[in-house]
Amino acid sequence: MDERTFNIQQFFIGFFGKNDDPGGYYRKSDAWCNIPWEQGIEEPIIQNTIRELTKTPARFLYAKTIPSGRFDNEVTQTALNTADSFIGNSTIDMTKATKSLKCLSLTDKTDENCLTDLLTGAFANIKRKEAEARFLEKTGKKYKRIHVYRVMKTASSSLTECMRHYSLGDPPYRNSHAGFKENTAQEVIGRMSGEGIVECSWSPIATSTKCYNFYHSHYPISKINSQTRSTYSLISIREPIQRMASFFNMNSMYFKDEEDFIRNCH
């Protein structure tokens, strides 16, 4: 696998979404592509791929966090120290990092993005805990989180918008970590309402660490993407032929006709 076009973040995005919304990060011929979810992330082929993609400290720390489902104490403390400061446009002031992270070598943009996701997720997790009491009150003391398992072409976008309005209220929203501004690529982790309710979406880090009060993605149910009894989970279902017809109507420009769609749609 060529890391010049495929990095550790793209691997996890593709791996988590491979059963529903895979994006352009892998080919059907990739060895790990067809491994069933129930075999888990510990599958040797997957572990070998991860090792090939984590040859810097920042990449390793990112990849270690996902299967463990928790943030290292150093990451959490650095997120806390840097939460209200940034230099220029969304650049973290690493002089406020803990000793070990301050010495972390960032070799390129992928390293920077891995650290950004970690710090944003860790601080979102702090704010999520602070908001739990308010969220429990909102849900009649039943739930600490809401999680929407989105299925393409089942009205899941409408369901998500409804749950966002219920959970966060009306916009504007902001990023929980002030070092990263809203409307950047990082807004999928730690979007926060005025009263401090935290939303995350489409993020392997957020999926595994549960650093949110409200979450949604197309990621399938799995060991890593499973929920506790304190989470209200929703999934929308639609008659399969209607789903296929709706998907074809949305993407018909990519196919010559219905037969081409049936034979070649991935």
C-alpha cells in the first residue's frame, strides 16, 4: 500500500465505512477490504496494514487510541492546556503541551492532522462529560447520548437533522476546542451548542472513544461502534428495492442505463 496516496486516517475512515459509504480510499482488490466486521480490528491483515501506516509517533498515537477506546492522559491534559489558545489560523500553541507531547515530532500534514483529531477529540470528551447532566435532564434522566446509525437512502439525513435540533438546538454552533475554528475539516469532532452539548460525526476517533452527546455516521454496528444502555440508538430502514431505485435516481449520471447500474454499482 502506498502511503503517498493513503494515510492512517484515510485507512480508518475507509475501514469504518466500508460496508456503507466507503469513499475513494480503497479498492475491492485490497486484501483487508472484504474482511467481515466480526473478525475485528485485531485481524492480522489489518494489523499489518496499520503497522505500515504508523511509522511516526503521531500516527502511532492516533492508531493506538482507536482500538483502545480511550485517550492517553498526556493527550487529555494537553487538550485541556491548549483548549483556549491558538496561533494564527487553527494552529495549536504546543508550548502549552505536556512534556512528552511537546517533544513530539510532526513530520508532515498527516502527523499534524492526527494530533489535531486527538486533541479535539480529547477536549470534546471533557466537554461531553460536563454536559451529561444536562443531557440526562433533557432525556428524562434516561440517556447520556444519542447515536444515529445512518443508512443511505432511508431518510437518515432527515432523522439526523431532527436529532441535532433536539440535542443541540438551533445554530450557530462552535468547535469545543477554540484552537480549531468552526467550518474546518475538524468540525466533525466536537461541534458544540451554546449550552455545551457536543456533537461528533464521521470520525473513527469519536466513534471509538464516545467523546460526544450526539453522534451520527454511516459506520456499521461493530465491536468498536457499539453502544451502552445509557445511549439512545436509532436506525432507519427502508424496503431494499426502493433504496436501490432511490440511489439510482441520485447517481444515474454515472451509469449508461439500469443494467449498467445493476452490474457495476459498488
